[in-house]
Amino acid sequence: MLSAADIRLRLVAAAVVIMLVLFFASFRALDPEAHDILDFQEAFPTILEGSQAKSTIKSSQHSEYIYQIQNKTLGFQKIYMISLPERTDKQDTFAMQAAFSEISYTFVEGVHGGRIPTKALPHTMSQKANVIGCWRAHNNVYQKMVHENVSTALIFEDDADWDVALKHQLVQFARGSRFIVNTTERDTPHSPYGDDWDMLWIGHCGTWVLPDDNRRFFVIPGDPTVLPPRFRDDNVAKPDMSHWQTGPDGGERTRIVFRSEGAVCTAAYAISQKGARKALYHLSMVPYNAPIDWGLANLCKNKEYNFKCISPWPQLVGVSRPTSDPAKWSDIDSLPDSESTVKEGRSYHLVYSVRQNVPLWLNGTIVFHSGNPDIAPPMEISDIGKATGHPEILT
């Protein structure tokens, strides 16, 4: 029979062994957030190892937090893609683009405006059926977010296209949005983009700087994903870039992030829970008669319910058009068949389009081509997304 002293000795020895096991195991445990940040798919390893894997993930906890943007939902709780059920062509394209960029999204059915009963429309609504359908589809997303208490969501339309280095670009954009809403580098807000925003309008066809807040900018110079000014003429509105384009340090490849007065077109934008509530009320529950982008722009411009919008210029998300009859390009505006001719496909407002680089991706290539080879040579993703920004307060 063991003595009391022997029993105590064995218990102490067992406790020491357990403590040592736990101590060494702690060094092997993966941090859940860091694991999520680096959770890239193993498909097409040549591309990932040769480009995205070159991204430098910072060592400190605070700087790592912003790199949640490189996860499969780009740092948002959800990503939604709106498309009419019958537009399987656009859904095929979007699925391939999302696979390229390792993005996970939820499909949301678009709406045929002609099927919405008049009694379901806001008082004064008098728009074309296609415009009404677009309006309702976006409101359906807001309703879903409010009902399910989704904190943040990125909303794509089905013809959206983006740069192959989007995840790199969004890290810089997030640094900009955090600066605009006064989130410091050491803060850890609920969203890596900062918390005090309603809308991040990253995919538009023109935007305005809010006059009341026209001194604070986040500036990203020397950005290979920025089209020079001569390629931006088809945008509806263009912020004045003369401050960054002229002078000894000026350049034509600069992107800025700022408090926005609104934008036109809704290829892609993020909206917060509080932003979705404000939008759903303003666009559906009171008299309303405008396309969806006009309504959102009015919220930004008039600061209804303290609605806060942030935009990049130039935009981060554009649109792609397939080689086809242009009559099939848009589900809102279309040409009569008698006026249509087949046109070659292209992507708008982008340099290194995901859509146009799909064939290279499928071949396992890690060097991607631009739509304008005279201004942008072939490059790897790590070089395409290398630009780094800084805050500026104009005097």
C-alpha cells in the first residue's frame, strides 16, 4: 500500500506533466482569426502560392485585425449577389470571378418590376418596371439584413467586375475608411472598415466629395490599379484630383478615399445594419419615386438620419460586358433589337479585370494582363496590389 507521501508525490508529478503538455500545446494552437484570414482554398495552388501568398501579414494583433478583409467575405459578415433567376449567363460569370478571388457569396433573386402590385409600391412611385424591379431587389436585401440582424454586407449586382488584386486594394481602402470615421490604427472595431459608417460605395460610375467634409482624404499614390484620367470620361461625376496630379510629387495613378456626397450606379457597395435600416425606411416606407442609386445618393447628400457614406475614386469595382448584342447587357436599360450589333466584350473602370483574366487563371498563370497594355504591363497580384496609402488633411 502506498503511503500518503507517495500518493502526494505522484499527484504532484502528474500535475507537472499536464501543465507541460498544456504549455507546449499553446504554441501550436492556431489563432482563429489569423486562420480565417489565411484560409485560402487549395484550388489552383500555382496562382495562390505565386501571388497572394506573397502578401505580408503583420505580426501585431492590431495590424492583423484589418487583414480579416482578405477572408472569403472580404471582412463583411455577408456578401450578396443580385441577379434575375433567368440570367444564368451572368450567374456563371460571377461564379467564376468569385472562385478566382476566393469569395463566398449568397445568391439573391432579382425582381421583375412588372410583377409588383401597385399597392406594394411607396406613395408617388412612378418608374419604369425594370427600375422598380431593381429598387425592390435591393430593398429585399436590406429587409433580409434587418430581419436576420446581419451586421455588415457587401452587395454585388451580377455584372460587377473587379481587379485581380481586390483583397489587397480593400486593405488600403479599409485603412482609409477607418481614418474617415476616426478609427485609429490601434482600435479593434467590430468591422475592420471601422464602425461609424452606413455605406461604402466601392462600385459606382461617378461620385462626389461631401462639401461639408472636403479636407480629410486617404491617399493611395502610384497605384497600378488606377486608370489615368483620360480613361475616366464615361463616369457621370469625377472628383477634382488636381491637388494630387500636379506639382513635383503629382501623378495620374492616385486613388483617394473620402466622405462621399453619394454616387451613381450600384455595381457594388457595402451597407451596415444601421445603414440597411435607414435605407429600408427611406426607400420603402415613406413617399419615394426614384431609382435605387438616386435614393441612396440622397441619403448620403442630405445626411438623412445621419447617413454616412464613404467612396473611393476611382472606383474599386466596375462592370464587365460579354461579347454579344449590347441589348443583353443590362436588365434595366436595353436597346431595341433593330438597333443592336454584336460588340466585343470588355470591362469598364478597371485595369487588371478578373473577368478578362479568367483564361490565364484557368491555365495556372500567376502573371495577369491589363486591358490597357500601353499603361499597365503584365504583373503578379502581389505587385498589382502593392500600393500603400496615407492620411492627408488639406489646408
